[in-house]
Amino acid sequence: MLDKETYEKVRKKSLELFEKAGIALREDEKENIEIVDGGLGNVEELGLEIVTYVNTDRYCAKEMVLLPNQTCPEHKHPPHDGDIGKEETFRCRYGKVFLFVEGEKNTWHVQPPNEYFTASHEIILNSAEQYTIPPNTLHWFKAGEEGAVISEFSSHSDDATDIFTDPNFKRV
Amino acid sequence: MLDKETYEKVRKKSLELFEKAGIALREDEKENIEIVDGGLGNVEELGLEIVTYVNTDRYCAKEMVLLPNQTCPEHKHPPHDGDIGKEETFRCRYGKVFLFVEGEKNTWHVQPPNEYFTASHEIILNSAEQYTIPPNTLHWFKAGEEGAVISEFSSHSDDATDIFTDPNFKRV
Ligand SMILES: [Zn+2]
Ligand SMILES: [Zn+2]
């Protein structure tokens, strides 16, 4: 659980990035930004900030922020309850994203912050570039030095079934 | 079918609105904006401009432009091929949208351009406001004087099965 001071600090940095990206948010959205740290204790290095626009039975859309050099922990979206697993399209709106998915290891331009990262195929997304991640595929992603704003378009989102590589990660 | 001159004119106006909205597009997206006029012959009054980001079996995401006072013709997305019909969330990114859906008639702030409009419940969407349209529900929408940019998040999109109220409308 984030303490209030850290939450406010990260929330304000997220709003600055949304503003740089030209993303219009309502006051209620600005007040309630979801900050995911998984209890790992260093959210500005390892975490993700999210505004969920819609999540129906069929589709989901979110706006995500990565602070400068922040990394979203590795995870996958497995099949569950008759669903084949969440399929996700990331579209970079602002900044630079280093996205890693399962596949052939290639030349990396950033390093992960600890040992709980295994997906080793790097895809670089600049502003207006996008990539679709198949269901049940490990992935993690890290922003460049300016941070990044990413739209996520996907099938229904069910955070509770996500599988994280780091055994210390806890969905609150 | 739009003549080349009209296509270019509307494409450039669309790009200006995408720029005002702060939407980053790639060159290939800018070159290939889809302009829907349905053969109605007056696209700047009756039509819609679209960039489709992704359309998988499960979900779809598009960026749409309405020019100043432009109206998207009334239509619905019926059940087909085992699908219950497309469900759509409109999120206004820039400008003002007057969205009409089936339901109780209320006070209108704009008028449709001809008689082929029946959905009479008006919903106003300003920047950062959004609305989800259920499947198989008639809807049409018109921009205010500044034009509008709208993100559409939805289930799979299959234009060929859309039903338009205006019998003159033809998907090319
Ligand atoms: Zn994911
Ligand atoms: Zn529609």
C-alpha cells in the first residue's frame, strides 16, 4: 500500500505527463489515478499509473503513464473462466516505450531493474507507434528518460487473474 | 465516391483537428485517413473521418474527426454471425459532440441536416466526457462549431453489417 505522500507525489507527476501528452481528463479522473506498485516499495522505479476509461464484458480502454525510466513489472494474462486471456494493444501517445515480449532475444536499449524479468524481445515504441500483445504472453515495459503515455486497447480486463513473475508482487 | 480534390480538402481539415486535439499520428496514418460520405454528396455536412488503430476479433479502437457542424449519419450495429452487435464507447478528446441515441426525446441543442434521423435523446459530450452505446441501438452525432475529435473504443468492428437510416447511404 502506498503512503499518502508518495501517492500524491506520483499522482502529480502523472498529471504533468498527461498534460504533456495532450490527454484531456476530467477532475474525477485526475483525483483517482490508479497507482500500481504491487507492494514492491519503489514505485517510481517499478510501477505504473492508470486511468481506466471503460471496461465492459467485451473490451477495455485505459490511459497509462510511465514516469521517466519507470518499469512496469513483468506479467501475463492467462486463460480463465472460458476467456482465452486478455489481448492488449499498446499505442504510444507521448515519449518512448521499451516493450519486451516473449521471443528471440535481440539488442536491448534499456535494462530491467531486477532479476524478475525474462521476456527478452525488445520492441521500441515512439509516439504514434503501437504493438499488439497476444494473450498469455509475458511482457514488461519501461519508459525512456522523458517518461511515456500509452493508450491500452484490449479485450475485457480482469486484473485478479494476472500472473506476475516477481513472487513479491501483490495486487492490493 | 469522393473526388480527389474533396478528399484532400477534408483530409487536411481533419489533420488540423487531430493536431488541435494533440493526437499523434504516423505519416502512413495521415496519408490514409478514411473519409466516409456514403455517397450522400456533401461530406462536410454529412460524413465522418476515421483512423482505425486496431480491429481484432475481440476489440477495436479508432480516432474519429467531425468537422465543424458535421454530422455522422444515423445507423445501428445489429446482431450478426453469432455476435450480439457492436458496443461502442465514445470519448470526446477535443471540441463538443452532440450525440443522439434511441430514448426519451429531450431538449436538443442542434438539428439534423435532413429527415433521416430518428434517435431523439441528446447527450452532450465535452472534452474528456464519454458515453457507451449498447448494441443494436440507433445513433447519430454532430460536432459543435469547433469540430470534434472522438476516440471510439468498441467490440470488433464490421462496417458491412451496419444499418443506416438513410436509404441513400452506400458503404463503398
Ligand atoms: Zn499486460
Ligand atoms: Zn456506430
